Amino acid sequence: MKITRVTVTPIAFKDAPLLNAAGIHEPYALRSIIEIETDSGHIGLGESYGDAPALAVLDAVKRELIGLDPFHLNRLREIVRGVVARMSPASAARAELAPGSHASKAVSNAYSAFEVACLDAQARYLNVPLVDLLGGAVRKEVPFSAYLFFKYTEHIDSPYAPDTWGEAISEAQIVEQARRMINDYGFESIKLKAGALEPEHEVACIKALKRAFPGAPLRIDPNGNWSLDTALRMAELLGNDLQYYEDPTPGLEGMAELHRRTGMPLATNMVVTDFDEFRRSVALNSVQIVLADHHYWGGLRDTQQLARMCDTFGIGVSMHSNSHLGISLMAMTHVAASVENLSYACDTHYPWQEPDEEVVKGGKLPIRGGCVQLSDAPGLGLEIDRDQLGKLHELYQTCGIRQRDDVGQMRKYRPDWRNVKPRY
Ligand code: GKR
Ligand code: MG
């Protein structure tokens, strides 16, 4: 089998005014949709970052893939390395809170984008679900968690009608958001994105969630926006309320010290984002759970290797998410289904995306009982809806955003907003 055509389509879709440690989401999130076609008539799909630096790498790599056998993933990695080495470092800038857009991740995230598409094509060629190329499913459904955000009612300047979620700032509003997510999707675990408002208020929201959903495992994620002192103080207030404490404070050393002084299980998608950081984290005992993300960990097979390493060192595994659509959700589901030691429900932003903004046929993928089901369909089991892809590509062309900038967006609300870390 040989690749005969590669398409990378940048898209944009509406994103809610979600608050985080950096600032606030812009009205549109960017992604790229990868399609490969082969001389055997098979196709392969992938989804990745849509920021300009990431797109530049994807575009440069795609030209070199014609003629490649999609089974030759080692050669794919070699091609990606070569292309990135030839590109100027300036083409690989970083976006706040999106580890995959860091310059150091250029190879792993571009490789991942095409690896998923190649694995999809391989699996379609063999007429098996993609997970079978990863050793087969150890579970047929993958659990995800309700991912709560503090948010405003609508974006500044009202670029479009307000979403149906409404404002979420108070304890009652956060509980209401959780209730809707749980009713609509059946999630059993709850994560609160924090680091945006006063830490005491964010902890009070966790307490309110605990009262409202006494059996649900809870996590809070301030994205490293709390100093060690604040993280220690909040740990005391939180007591035993959490399943894990996600990136409360910055740095491997800070996390190690926090764990040493509290004994709390710490999770991360910030301080362990590659194998070198993994090694250093093990030496320091910085984290007890790694939130993997195939988009920047170098694809589905490297994510399996990461899980294996976690197993070796007695570290838990789950998954991190940025704003994404169904191809990413399904790729996450296939790899998560193959990871025996997946110890917690995975993160996903998927419920935040609008029902009519999906690029796969049939619209948004169902999440039922908090889980995404694997099907027996070949590959990822997804087909592109060309009208929808065209519509979201047009939105990309007109939306005016080329790189995620939560800090800049917050300055539209608060011109004096500074990107301070840790803020509290
Ligand atoms: O979308 O605002 C956001 C999140 O904060 C995201 O950027 C993070 O990467 O969800 C992520 C996390 O768990 O840290
Ligand atoms: Mg996180």
C-alpha cells in the first residue's frame, strides 16, 4: 500500500468563554483534519492542532509522504524529524496551556497526527478496528469525566448568540453545570478547571460538588497557577475530597515538595509531557498520575509505551484533553481501550463543542453512561462529512484566529491582565 494523497484541512469551531489560568478561551478553537488516501483505495483520518506553527509543520511533512507505505511508521518518524530539523525554530512558537504546541513537541505532535491517519489506513486495509493494531481492546468502552469550567455567559463583543450553558461563576452555577453534564452524558467523575478565580472560591466549589454528588470522584486542576504555599493551604481545606490533585503548583520540584508534605496523589499534564520529564519526575517522585495525550506524546504507540512506563514505576494513567472534535475523541478511545492500566476516567472537552460542529458523518459521537463505545468498524470507524468539513474550514478562513491566545483574549475584558504564574 502506498500513500497517493495527503490533505490537511484547518478548521475552526465555536468555543465557549471558558476561564482558565492563562485567561479565557477565544470564540473559536482551531484544529486540523488529516486525510490520507492510498493506492489500494483506503483512507486514513487524523485530527491535530490547528495553530499556525503546527499547521506549518503538517503542511511541510505532507508533501514528503507521497509514496510512503502507511505501515512504515519508523520511516514516517524519520521524515517528520527531517522536516522539523530543516524548519526555522521561529515556526514553532508555543501557546499557553497547550503542551502540544510547544516548540519541543514539533516532531512528536506532527508524527502523531500522521501516525493516527496511517494506523487508521492500515486497519481499514486489514478490515479490523484500529485498536487491534494496538494489541486489541482490554475494554470495549472508555470512561470520560465531566469537565467543568468557570465561564462567562457569552464572549465579549457577542460574535454569536450565547451558548446554552450560561454563566458559571458561583458554587450553585458550577453544581448546575455538573448536573447537566451528568444528566446528558452519564459521567461518573468530575473535574473542575481551576486557577482562574480566588483559590478559596474554587475549593468551595469542590465542596459544593461533593455535597451535590457525594459518590463522584472529584479533581481540581489549577494548571500550576497556585504557589506552593497556596497549594498547601488549599490541600488542607480540601482534606480527602479529591480523587487526585491536578497540577496545583508549577514545576517538578514544587509538585514533589507538595506530595512530600501532603501525601496527596498528584496528577499532571504540565510537568511530565515527555519521556525526559518522566525520568526526572520518577527520580523526584513529583507525580503519581500522568495524564497522557497522544497528540503530543508521539502518537498512539508511544502513549502505550508511556502507560507501560507508568506501570513499571507504579504511576497511574489517564488522559488530558484540549478543545477537539470526534476524530481525536475516537483516537483517544482506541488507545485508552488498549491500555490495561488506565486507572481513571479520561478528560474530554467534547461536551463543550456545539452539536452541529462535527466533521464526521452522523454528527457528534455519543457519550453514554460516561463512556465512549468502541465499534467493530474498520479503523477508527469514522467517515468525513464533506459539507461539514467545508463549513468549518470556511469558519477557519473567516474567524481571524491563527494561534490560540487565551491571554490576549482576556485583555479584551481586562486590559491590565498580565500573564503571571503562579497568579495566586
Ligand atoms: O482548555 O482551558 C483549557 C484547559 O486549561 C486546557 O488548555 C488544558 O491543557 O485541559 C487542559 C488541562 O487539563 O490542563
Ligand atoms: Mg490539566
